[in-house]
Amino acid sequence: MSDPRTVHVNVSESETRKMRRQLESEIQWLQRQMDELQGASAELDVSLLQTYKEMIYCRRALLGRMPR
């Protein structure tokens, strides 16, 4: 039986590029949100900050596993 983590899906190169651009765009947006949150003069929402960090981390991990 094959390892399910090694199963490849036949996705077109253009769809892969589109998904990479989408993930990169989301990472940039999340980074801006995180920067604004950290720069706010009000009390820092640590749980929201951690959520942004985790969302960025997950998107970067996905990008790292995608073909270039």
C-alpha cells in the first residue's frame, strides 16, 4: 500500500502558479494585519497575533510543498 502523503494530484502548471500567487497574496495581507496589530497603541491582542502567525506559517509550509 502506498503512503498517502506521497500521492500526487495532476494539477496544471497554470493552476499551480495561480494557487502560489493566491497564497503569497494572503501571506502579505496577513503580515500587514499582524504589523498593524503590533503597531497599535491599544492593548495588544496576543491571541489574534498568534492566529496571524499560525496562518502565515501554514501558508508558507504549503508553498514549500508546492512545485515551482
